Amino acid sequence: MPLVLDLTCRLVVAVGGGPVAARRVAAFVEEGAQVRVIAPYLCEDLLDLVHAGHIAWHVRDYAGPSDLRGAWLVHTATGDRAVDEAVAADADVERVWCINATSAGTTRAGVPARTRVHTPDGTVTVAAHAGGDPGLARTVRDSVEQLIATGKLDLRRHRARHSTGWVALVGGGPGADGLLTARGHELLRSADVVVVDRLAPRGLVARLPESVEVIDVGKTPGHHPIPQERINGILVEQARLGRAVVRLKGGDPYVLGRGSEERLACEAAGVTVEVVPGVTSAVSVPAAAGIPLTHRGLARAFTVVTGHAEIPSLPTSPAHTLVLLMGVARIHQTAALLVEHGREPATPVAIVECGWTPTQRTTTGTLATIADRAVERGIESPAVIVVGDVVRLAHDVEDVR
């Protein structure tokens, strides 16, 4: 009969001080229990809990039923079968549930293999129990955990929430479904509303349940049909209706993504908001083309800057890589300014279009030639521009000239 127990401020007695006891004791402490450990010695993990003041340690062997009085739960893992059986027998007499870790097949109580998903609405606990086969239980637990991590389980609440809604600003990465973080998947599958950018992973959005409302606020270069202030307002309004809102953005919310503006708007309105980082296109799109931003002997630092406005004065050393986001429209002016500020005209440049998609394409040149090549090849956004000697390491790159 699987049960969920609230151990908050309740006494749990653990007999034994080895690694098995340490794993279980850590779980009891996490649940808020008052833990008393009885053992002549402790492993390092348990000693850490003692030193942190999280558990009480009685430095001796188990003394009999009196050690169990007042306990709500007992755990024994001494490694000595006779002692563990004695603890379990005494617990039966005291009518206290006892987990005998030495005998998984006959123990009166057992701890299932567990995993947890934390959402702004609360915690979902998944537990698997397979009788006397903890290995099978872990396999089942891990399989469910994998489904959660890949966004294949619907985690939305079915009972009314007891509080206002919430907003999560989730970085979707460069656009490939597989590059969304596990935390991003959890929140996306908990959402009632998804407010989505043009460059967010649309494959994940397409697979959301039909009952999830999708609000498209995508922007293209020079065309912002929904201004940022209105996007901020949508997030706040939806949350105030008691809804779970995910703002799914391309890249990382805090790398030229206006995530901080949205977070501040939510906080000013008293809305709970969480920020989940994503794989920024500034790093991931060059990587998709085989271009590292740093490389021993070539570059030891890099700068990321928006390219849709006049760029500021930047480091000109060949050992400093420059990454331009949203810079295609101004590539002529940008290349000229970089040379004017001190970069060599022969500095290698790569433009990577549609990174991590089937239409990905890389165009290379130098500061002196890249603008004309961009026109010749009809380069369009979204694209990431990389300036520096690391461009020579790109996959299948032609001579940079």
C-alpha cells in the first residue's frame, strides 16, 4: 500500500551510519523530519549533516526498544542482519513502521525509487515500487523521469490553483527541439499559456496539447507587430487570471532577449516569475558550424554585441573573437567600422544562417569581402556573424579570402 507521509517535525530514528543510511537520512532531512542516528561511527555524508546541525547523533550501538520510543518511522541499515532484524522486531512491538534496508524482500515498509518535478504551483513526486527488486523500481523511475525531461508528460494542474498564476521566461536555445533544457521542458508541459517568439523551438510548440493557448508575439527585423510593452502586459494579464504562463524565447532570455524587461514587469505587478536560461545562439550557432569562440593559440576571449545598431569601439586583438547578433542588415557598415576601429581588413568572417536547422548555411570571407559575399548569396536573418581567426576552424571551410 504506497502512501505519502508528511514527516515535517516528526522523529525518525535511523540505526546505522554507512552510505545506505546516509542516502535515506538525507531524504528524511529534506522532508523536514527530526532525525536521530544511532551508530558507533558515521560515514562522511552523515558527518556533514551532523556538523550542519541537521541530525542528532547517538554515538553507540543500538540498545533496544527504548531507542525507538517516540519515533514515527524507523530505518535500519547496519549491515549486520541480526541487528537489523532485532530493530525491525522491536519496531513491530512498538507499532512503528520500520524500513529494513538489509532485507528488501521482507521489510515491513519500503522507500520507493523517487523523482521530483518542481513547478511554481508545487512539487510533483513520482515514485516506483517493485516489491523486493529496487533495481527494477529505479528503472521504472528513470523511464518516467526521461519522459518528463523530454516534455512527453502533461504536467498541468487539474484542480484549481490556490494562488495566482505564474510566469516562466524560458530560453528555448537556437531553435532545435533537443537543445531545450530539462527544466524548460518541465515548465512548458505545465503551462496553460505559451507566449512564443519567432525563433523559439516551434516543433515543441506544435506538439503541445490543443487546450494550451499559444500567443505568437514574434518579431522580424524592422517589423515588431506587438511592441515589448504589450508583451509585458500579456504576461501579467494572463498570470493574474490564475494561469501558468511560459514565455518561450529563442536563445537565452538574458542575452539580447529583453528577458530582464519582462521579469521586471512581472515583479512590479506582483507576479511570480522564474527565469530559465537557454543555449544562446551567440555560442551555439557558431558551434553548429564548427567554429569555437575560443581556441588555444588563436583566441582567448570573445565579445557578443547586437549588430542592428552602430557598434561601439571593441577590442581589436586577433586573439579576441567578435560575435554579432541581428547584424545582417548592417553588415556593410559594420565591416567598415571594424576596419576603421583597428581590425585588419584580412580578418576572417563567417555568417551562419539558420543554425541547427536543415537549412543551415555558412558563408565565409574577410572584413574586406564579406559584405559583397552576403549580397551575392542573398543572406538573410536569422544569422550569427563571427569575426576572428577562429573562423578558419569551421567545418568544410573554403579558403577565407
